Amino acid sequence: MIEKNLLPKRPLGKTGVEVTILGLGGEGILRTFDQEKEAVPLIHRAIDLGISYFESARAYSGSESYYGMALMERRKDIFLASKSHERTAEGAWKHLETTLKMMKTEYLDLWMVHDIRSINDLDLIFSPQGAIKTFENAKRNHMARFIGITGHRNPTILSRALDLFSFDTLLIPVNPAEPHYWSFLKDVLPKAQEKGMGVLGMKTLSRGVSIKIFGAESVENFLRYALTQPISTAVIGCDSIEQLEMNVRIARSFQPMPKKDQDILVHRVKPYARELMYYKL
């Protein structure tokens, strides 16, 4: 039963779709195998709590299959996304077939080119036999409504990718450590805004590193910081239903963080920026 205290929604760029400001990521307990008893109830609870954006990836262990077990008739009620790290058209097609089979759906709302890191990635993806051809075909044949791209290693490379194709969405790290080094917030986000892309935030809690350093109370500050940035949704994986419910409580009561408080938080995390941005190493 979906709770009445709904999560706020924001437009997903120029797609014409609105998504909740909190999304469920495909990591945490979902990035496992043989944990159906924990993973499936987590997905059901997220839907009941009003989350509309759900995400996975071909690389995330059994994550896609958990969605296939959980969604069934509830598929129509959500915005479902997954990703492929394949760089060739043939490889991406095989990934798409497997993803749709695992998730037990005829289409994805969003399919993303996963984890762009290097010039070589760009050369392969945008070559005549590159993966982008399959992404275009998937959209043309209504197997994917929208096409996105993700990256967390090199903002310069990801920025270049935005010049090579009209992606609908962008998934990037959004947390208060980002301004300190090779910042996706400074180097990529403005370009995505100019293009009218839907921006999705990941690494919001730095995969729990923020909690290990600053304690559980940091969740609200880090999530509030992320949601104050010009993004559509913060996508967070969860280890338990308790974590999920805590994130939802914070998102439901969200108020933008004043610039002064953002600056204080950014300064506070500076000594730990390298640990918090482990994903750039």
C-alpha cells in the first residue's frame, strides 16, 4: 500500500517525465546474489513509500533479477532504469536482451551507457560498430524510452561525451567532497543543464564512507546538500529497509540548504575528500 505522504518530484530534464527526488539504486543489498528474501521486500517497500525512480545495471550482480522477481504488475507504476558497460553494438545488444529478460519487462524507461572513463571508451562507443548504435536502435524500437550516460572517474572525458551525442540524462557523483578535486559539479553539470538533460546524482553518501567518517547524522546533511544542487533525483542504494525508510524521511522533509551552510559542509569534508571520492582513484 503506497503511503499518502508523497515524496516531492522534479522534472527529468526535457523528457516530459517527473521523478521523485529520491531514487532507489541497484547497489547495497541489491548488488548481491541469492539474497531474494531481503532484496525483494526492499523493492516493494520503496514502491510503497512512494519512490518512482528505480535503477540497476548489468554489472550489478543479481540486481536486475531481483527487480524481475519484485515488480510484476507493479512495473507500470515506476520509472525503471538500467545500464550497460559494453562498448560494442553487438555486446550492448546482448546486454539489453539479458536485462529485459532478467527484469521481466518489455522496455526500460531509461537505458544508460555505463561508467565512461577514457578516450578509448569514447572511441569504441562512438565508432561505426560502437554501442551507441544499439542504444539508438533500442530507443527507435521502443525498447528504451530514453538514453543516458554515466561516469564517476574523469569529468573531462564525460564532458566530451556530451558533445558527441544528445543524451537525455546524465548520472554523476553529487556530494560535498566533489568541489575539491576534478569536480563533476563544476565541469559537467553546467553543460548538462545547458542541454536540458535530466541530471541524476550518485555517490551521494560516498557508498557509506560519509557515515564511517562523520556518523549517521551526516546522512541528512549529505543528502540535503545533494538535493539542493540542480538535479532531478538522488539515487541511493540501501543495505536494509531501515536505511531506505531513513532516506525517505529525509527526502520528504527536504528544504534547500542555504549557500552558507553548503560552504561550511564543503569546508568540513575537505580533509577527507580523497576518502569520500574513492571512485576517482
